[in-house]
Amino acid sequence: MTALALSESAPSPTPRWQPLSPTIGAWTRDIDLSRPLAPAMKAEIYRAFCAHHVLAFRGQRLNDSHLRDFILNFGRAVDHFIRKADGKPMEAIHTITNLDAAGKPSKRPFIDTNFHWHTDRSFTPVPALMTMLYPAELPPQGGDTEFADMTAAYAALSPDMKRRIDGLEAVQSLEYMRQSLGAPPPSEAEQQAAPPVSHPIARTHPDTGAKSLYIGMYCSHIVGMAEDEGRRLLAELLAHATQEKFRYAHRWQPGDLVIWDNRCLLHRAVANYEMDQHRRVMKRACVEGTRPF
């Protein structure tokens, strides 16, 4: 259990949470994140986070200091493995954009692997608990972020499939992801910092106890299974888990701060706007989680 376990939630004036979709997510305008959060409000946010998986705080006016203070309420902000276009390391609070190495809007931005289903930092021994996004610049329309509910996807598996994947682990690899998607290979330093790691295909949420599929673009193969057979199974699970009935597309509004639970969701950016015409610049940070089990 985390430091902000569900059992620690205390009675307090609660924000009004409105559903983002019939599947997952909730939003509120009742919290000003430019102000320090009282312990009871931290606990309420974390309770809602575990219950809804995606939270949107609307109408925010935040700078990097506010973003850093907010994310540190929930754990350690982790550094990013990917370097910026100029070769410098990304800060804990960094930007994800559709800009190319020259800083211009592009259909082939400097980082374009975000358009594939993934959960953040699953290629590390201790992946992300939470990711935060906050828009600095948005296109006139589009530029959505899409989420898929891995708890609902696991629950909808047949009993035979649940038995089949019980106890199986997938090797998750930054190098495999880059290779399979035609992205530049990781540097030697990146490979040393993030060698391949194995995680359960079905992981248990440390706070709710619910089972979720833990798959996505970093999954290379299944431990103890022939490579081709394992990849077919992973592809079958991903196709099942990303059906429309499990998905929610967040249509960004200026002032939205969104956080989501990487332990039970997949997500991806959606290229549903004129990427070579309009800038999309998002502030991002990740909170370190716990080792999957």
C-alpha cells in the first residue's frame, strides 16, 4: 500500500466529481492546484484517483513550480529517459510536443512513439504510478489523449484466457519498442539505465486489489514461451484490451490538469489534428510507483 492508502482517507469537504465518460474518469473545478493541498484533500484526490483512474482538474492556472508541488504530493517525481532534441536530459517537469528537432510543428515530431498504446515506464523495474499532463499550447481542435481501462479489459477475459495468462510474465524493453516502431535505437547510456525487465501480464493493483492487464508497446515477448507464440498472444490481448468499449478520449481544454493511474490504464496520444500546422505542447511529469506483482 502507498503512503496515501485508501484506508487513510479522512472525512472532509469533498470536491464534486463529474464523470468524464461512462467507462472511466472524473473531473472537477472545485480544487485550486496553485494552492498547497491539505492532508484531507490529498487523501480525497488519491481516493478518487484509485476509483476513477483518470482525473481532470479544470480551470487551472499553473506554472512549473505549482506543477512540481502538486505532483510531489503523491511520491517521487522521476527523471525522463529520453533526451531533448538538443541532447540535454529532460527535467522531471518536462514538455512533450509535436515539434521536430528544429522546433517546428511536424507530422514526424522529435518523439512520436507516444501515438502507440503504452503505460509509462513499464520497461523499468519500478514503473510509474501516476502521470500528469498540463497543456501549455493546444491546437484549435483535436490533439486528444486516449485511455484504455485495463481492469475492465481483464475482467472481460474468458475464464480460459485468465487461466492461460495466470503467472505469465512479459519482457518489457525500451530497445524492443524503439526497434519495432522504427524509432532511433536507445543510446548506450539509455540501454545501461533501462535493460529489459519482466513484469506480470496480469498485475494486481496495490491499493484496490483488482487485476489488470499490464501490456503495451514495450512488451517484447513472454518468458518461457516461443517468441512468435508469445507475440501473437500479446497482440491478441492488446486488441481485446483496446476495444472501443474500454476506451475514453480526453478532449483537452485550456487549464486542464490531468493525472492517470499507470497501474491499470494504457494511453496514447491521438494525431487527430493538423500536426504540421499547429503546436501541441504539454507539460508532463511521472511519479514513481512500486514493483508490479
